Amino acid sequence: MKFIIESSEIQSPNSVDLPEEINECRDLIDESVESSIILAFSNDLDWMSIDPFFARLLGGKGGRSVNVSRFSVQLGANREIEAMATAIQLHLFHDFPCSITIEHLIQLAFSQEVAHDEILKDALIRYQDELSCIPNALSIIKKICIANLIGAMRAGEVIDSEGRLKLRHGSGTLSVFYTCCLIASTIQLNDEKLSREERLARFFLELFDTIHEMPSLINLVRRAGSVYAKGHFLSITEINSCLGDLQSGAKGE
């Protein structure tokens, strides 16, 4: 925003005949929006609006409007995660246009900024249905979950080999983990009719296979996984049984 302000110049609109439809909208919009539309149309400038209706109106009358979705993707690809986190937060709470990629979620998970845990959790909850439908959904949730656990370990939250956490003030490590469990327990693969316990066991196996050389994280997953299962009235006995069957099957292969 600072760069945009410093690079901007003040222009006056040229004298042109405005389309009747634009004139008729004057009573419906703010003066700043009105002046932007008039300037863009009269001076043949690109206009960036987060309102798709007015963007289409301008484009339909021969004006030029910026594709906000495409622009936000290009902008997000070149931004540091600290700046992107603010954009994602604005999107989640104020519907500000922002294209959130899987890479953004993984970067938030790796971040050691405690505020990013909450943003990540909110993004996962907001788009859990969309995430569940992605063909490699389980792999993506696994990557996000492990990235967050490793970020917690780097930040010194994992204090012993038993996987106990010394939570920083406001840290959302466990809430991110529980959200990943929630999404993983809803993912169906290959039209399988699995119980939530079976799906959760499959998710835990994916985690264990990746962190098998990190005993503190394995114990953290076991401890936090048990808490999640109890809190959601799932059978820990069935989860352990399914996990054992999956591990035996993997060894047999």
C-alpha cells in the first residue's frame, strides 16, 4: 500500500460522455467510488474494484477493470507470509478478495508467530469442505499438521520426549492439530464407507510414517489425538484397533 501511494499521481478526468448506466448509479455509491469510475472511464485507465457488479458494469460499457482474483494470486505469490497473513485475515473476517493457496497454509503452519496459528485454524475451518474434496486432501492436511508441529518444536513448545507442550501465550498449536483431525475424519477416499475412527486412524498413520524418527512428536500426536477422540465421543479402542490393522497391512505389503 505504501508503494502504491508513493507511486500514485493525481489526475483529472477528461471531458467525455458517460454511459447512462454509470450516471444512474451515482445515487447508489460513495463519492470516492463514483470519482474512481468516472476517472477510469474518461481517461481509459484500469480500475480495480472488489465489487464484481461495478467492475462488470464498467467493462460492459467499454471501460477496463482489473481481474481482482487473478491480481491477488499474482500479488500473493510474491509476498512474505507476514504480509499474506494480514491479507488472509482480512479475507476471512471481511471478505476482502484474497486467493489462499495450499502453500500459504503450509507457510502459516511453519511460522513461529503465535497469531498465525489462529489465522491458519480459521482458514482451515472456513474451507474445510473444499479441502475435504481435493483428491490428495489427506496428504495436504498431513503436511499442514506436521509443519505446525515442527514449528512448535522449533519454537521450544515441545519440552520433553513425552511430547508435552509448554504453550506460548496465545499459541494455537493444539487447536490447529484438532482442526486437522476434524478435517481428516471427514475425508472419504475411493468411495469408501469408513467410520470416523477409521479415517482418523488412517490420518494418524500418515503422521506416524512421516515423523517416525521424532519420538517427541509421535508422543504429542498420541496424547493430543486421545484428547481429540474423547472430546468428540470417538472410540479410542476402535481407533487403536484400526491403526494396528493398517500398520500390519503396511508391513505385509
